Amino acid sequence: MRSERRPHIVVMGVAGCGKTTVARRVAELIDAEFLDADDLHPPSNIEKMAAGIPLTEADREPWLAAVAARLTGRDRRYVVACSALRRRHRDVLRSGAEPVVFAHLTGPPEIIRARLAQRSGHFMSPGMLDSQLALLEPLEPDEPGTVLDIAAPPDAIARTAADFSNER
């Protein structure tokens, strides 16, 4: 069933999978506003992650609420780069802003680990990948979304995500 309102798109996955790159490109393709959820983390969360300390659910709650609030009551369509690792995280993002669809970027941990090793200037410690992989809950059949392999070029991934969201 297609909604009259175009869905917000959350490009999700573990650190280093390409969320920001893909989400920026999707936003360009569909003329939507890009939002990097990392920009809404409180300083205490950033300090923890930079030190290699995984966030707790209590740490994530206000951050996810801030992201969801950005999507609520907006006339503008958003494309959000957000880890959204667990079902409950995605439920929060959907809580105030229907419709929301997810594009889950996934790939072999070795590829993601290599990308993280090459990345500079980001607060996320590469050592955090294992904790994110352990926390990750794939999209469930009743969640509106698609799974995309990071082996494809970012532009191809973005086109697929944009096409998927436009079918909703």
C-alpha cells in the first residue's frame, strides 16, 4: 500500500558501512534533506565512543528521541544516516513520523573493518565494530525496508534505496 506522503528514509547499519555517503546521495537523488544522526549525539556519547566504550541503551534513548523529533511534523522529506541497530531503535524512529522506511547497508565484517581502518577524523573508534555487530538486529519481515550489499558502488546503492523508497 502506497502512502500519500513520501516516506523518510533511514540508511542504517554498523559504523563504516557507508551510511553517510549513501544517505547524502539518496537525498540528492530524491531532493530530500540529509540528516546525519551522529550530529545529534550529546557530547557524552561522543566521548564514550571515541574512547572505545559502547553506548548503553540509556545513552541511546535521548539521541534517538532527538532524531525522531527531527522527523516529526515535517513537510520536508528526510534521508537520515543512523545506525538504528536494534528493532527498538527503529521503533523510536518510526514513532512520530510515519511513514519511515529503512535501507540496511550490510557486508562482510572484514570489508567494514578495512574501511574503518582507512577512515580519519571520525569519533567512532574502529574497535567498536564488534560491539555494533553483536548488537545488530536485522530488519524483520514486518519492518518497511530493504537490505543492500555494500559491495556495490555507492551510487548504485543510493539509486536502489531511492527507487525502493519511491515505491512506498
